[in-house]
Amino acid sequence: MSSIKRNTISDGVFFNSVKDSRFKTMKISVNIIVPLAEETASSNALLCGVLTRSCKAYPDFTILSKKLSSLYGADLTSSLRKSGDRQILTLSASGIDDRYAFDGESISKELSTLLCGTLFEPYLNGKAFVESEVEQERRQLLDLIDSEFNDKRIYATGQLVKNMCQNEAFGIKRYGTAEGIKSVTPTSLYDTWQNLLKSAVFEIFYIGDSSADKAQEVFANAFSQIERSPIELTNKVIRSADSVNHVTEEMELSQSKLVMGFRTDSAVPDEDVNATRLMCAVLGGTANSKLFCNVREKQSLCYYCSSRFDMQKGILYVDSGVEGDNLEKAEKAILKEIADMQSGNISDFEIDTTKMAVINSFNSTNDTVSGIDSWYTSQMFDGSFKTIDELSTEINAVTKEQLVDAAKKLTLDTVYVLKNK
């Protein structure tokens, strides 16, 4: 994997480029980063989708689609996520690399211009967005909320986060609330857009073989026309839990859900974050993990049982699907596996196979342009960007003693149970 080049092109606006000659395509992503807040999350989420539906130069979806088709079938998308106490709106454009275009046409310049059009010159009705487009995007967001409620695994994890982080911004969903989405108007959405242009932090990523200079120039010129005052981004990390909060919810379902949230006392950019990441994988991140082999396979207490580490918040999740009669047994079995790790019960085989699995997952991201984009965008708040080789070397250097120390720092914060009525 190639290393990344980073330039500041405006106040709070950073242009990052990675040159890779293996692909015939390129990708540009504009990440708009703001604090995750209850008052603005829903409006920001709605705006994210509306911006890629049209722009002043291409005022409806049909005309915009024709433009994308003329650029050798280019693609324009939007996505929304949260990272720690930050909300990230992403506008992405992908297409063929410049070297494959006819007559010296620069696809990177065209797509950068199109992205700037959606961002800086959206299709407006005076000082308001077009109502029909707002309504279409509102309906899609509300459908997304319904779909997440119907997927009980996603719902249970969301409820764990909501209860565990109720006094933190992280407890807010990435799209806010259904009530917040319903309350947004075309006029209030215009105010949201204006505020983002002035106060958000922008991280732009260019992945491709051709020079990124033309794309960078387009964005630099566009941002030079905007008076900016970027907001400070913060992230609250709670190091340990003083007590355990048990939350139980009942509804009609066939399979109960048990989700446990632990504070790890480790988050980026701490030096021990890789030890915690590997410890989490040994616990429940691979097919050879303790939770999979012992709790699921040997004891047959769960339909699935895995762990995941959020490096921004320093939270480790254990997520399982359980028969209602086995909830208490499953919780005790999970805690026993953690206690075993804390006492040093980790074999060389478990460590070696987990390191290989983790590094293989790193390498798999290097197979596509989108994977490389995801690799680097996931490190925006880590303090520095690392290549796969650099991070793999750090993972391989983690010792058993460091894994045991990481396990000893775990403190159980919240246990959420969703069971049948």
C-alpha cells in the first residue's frame, strides 16, 4: 500500500492523496466532520442525502445521471457515520482513472467539479432546498430507522450504546432521531448547509494512479471563496466503569439478545491501543476466538458470540444471540473467558492465529480503491496515517504480557438484554 500525502488547502480543509497504479479507477471522497449533537444530527443526516440528488448545474436526478453516464459511467454517492463524538457526512465520486479517458480528458477534474457543485452550489428554491427532494430523502431516512429496528441485532447494539453512553455525545445515533428528521424543513436545511460550509472540518481523499493536482486545485479554488471558522472537534473517553448497569427490554421475538459493554482504558492515540485491539480479537474477533470456540461451540450457549473494539471511544462490545433460558449462563460464560485471559490463559496458538487473521483483514482492504479509501479515512483522528505494513508490524510486535495487561484493564459498564415477552 502506498503512503499518503497530506496538504492543507484552506482553514480546516485537508486534501489527502494516495497514488496506486494497480487500478483502472479512482475515487474522491469529501468527509464533512462536525460534532455529534442532538440538536443538529438529524438535520445534518438529511442534508447528506439531499446534496447528492442534484445541484444547480444538474437540477434533477435524471440530468445528473446523464452527466455521470457521460463521464464513462461515473458514480456519485453519500454516506453517514459517526466516529467517537463526531458525525461524518461523506460525499463520494468514483470513475475511471484519467489515463484511460479519451482525448486527454481529466475525469478527476470533472468529478471534483461535480462534487464542488453539489457541495457549494446545490439546487435551491431561494433560501430553501427543494421540498420534493427533501421529502424523498426524509422518507428514505425514516425507512432506514425502521429497518434497523426490525434487525434486532443492530437494534440491541444501538440500545446498549444509548444506555451506556447516555451522558456522552456518542449515545446519539448517527442520524439523530425520527422526530428530529420529521421536524426539518427546506428552510432550516438551508441554514444547516450554510453552517456546515463555514464551521465543519473537511477531509478530502483522492485515491488513483494519475496526479491529484487537478482535483486539489478545483477544491482549493472552491474553498477560497468561503469565509471559514472551523469548529473544534472533541472526543470524550471514559476510562473505566465504577458500577455495572443492567438494562432489560422485552418484545415479541424468537431469539434473545445479550450485549455487554466494557470500558478498556485504551483509545487512540494511546500506545497500548493495538494490544487492546488484538486482545479483543483473541476474545471474540475470529473463528478461533475464545467466545466462538468455547461459549458458542463447546457450551452451545449462543447462536453467535463475538467482540468488537471501538478505538475512538475505548469501548469493547460483546454481542450475542441467546435462547432466553441461557441468558444468565451465557453472561457468566463470557465473563469467565475474560477472567481466564486476565489470569494469563492465552495460548501461543491463539495469539499467532489471531495476528494472522487481523493482518489478513488489513490486507483485504488493499484490494480495491474503496478499500484503500476506507483504510485511510478510518485513521482521520488517530494522530497519523499508517500503511498496512506499518500497522501489521505493530500488531506482530504485541506480546502475550501486553494482551494480559489489556484484559486486566477491562471493566464492565453496561449489560443490555432484549428478550421475549
